[in-house]
Amino acid sequence: MTDSTKIMELLKDINALMDKGLKNHFSNAGITVTQLAVVNILSKRDRIKCNELSDELKITPAAVSLIINRLELKGLIERVRSDEDKRVVYIRLSDKFRVTHSDLDNNLNGFLALLLRTRKEEEVQKIFEGLDLLKNLLESSENIIADHIKMN
């Protein structure tokens, strides 16, 4: 197995395990991991347009619309028309969600904190170092690809 294949497999496995862990951790909330990502974004903002949410989540507007519909049916979010332009629709967390899930950030941080407490400090630092290295490599990908194209 090549290094690049191994990295892709590890990332896929990590993503699946994070999804599974978050589902278990938030099973009492009755929302999916993707819905959780939406409400997490909304918890940090007063309101957001659907297309902005789509851009931030890196998923299609149609997928965002389905997620929003499901969250709206559960009473967790609301659609609100702009006062300035009635054609513009914003999404925001409902008062119901704010009351029942006011500690969302603490729960998200708590999930990883719970896992990290089971590891030695040296192991946690290795995780940080590896993730930082990968992030830096990916951030430099435009330059690496541009240089590669120039050479060929």
C-alpha cells in the first residue's frame, strides 16, 4: 500500500469513527452528525442564508435544504425572511433548541475531551503534531501542484 493510499484510508476510517462516536455521544439529541454540524454553525451565528451554509459545509444547496427541512420539522431551527428583502430567507436556531441544547459546544468539546483523557500527554501531543503536519501540507498543496505543473 502506498503512503498516499494509507493516508486516504486512515482519513476515511477517522471520519467514520468520528461520525459513529458523535452519533453515540449525541444519541439523546435525536439528530444526525450532519444535522449536528448545521446546528453547531448556527449556534455561533445569529442567522445564516442557505447558500452560505452550503458553502461552509461544502455540500450542495439541495442537501442543505433537506437537512434544514428535517431540523425545522423537529422544531430545532426556523426560517426567517429578511426585513429588507422578503426574497431572502435566513436560517436560525429556534428558541426550543436554545433552551434544550444550550450546552452544545460543551458537549462537542466534551466528546473529544473524554477520549483524550484516556491517553497520555505524549500521545495527545503526537496527535496534535501529526494533524498540524497534515494541515500544513494540505495548505501548501496549491504551491506544490503549481510547481509540479510547471515542471511537466
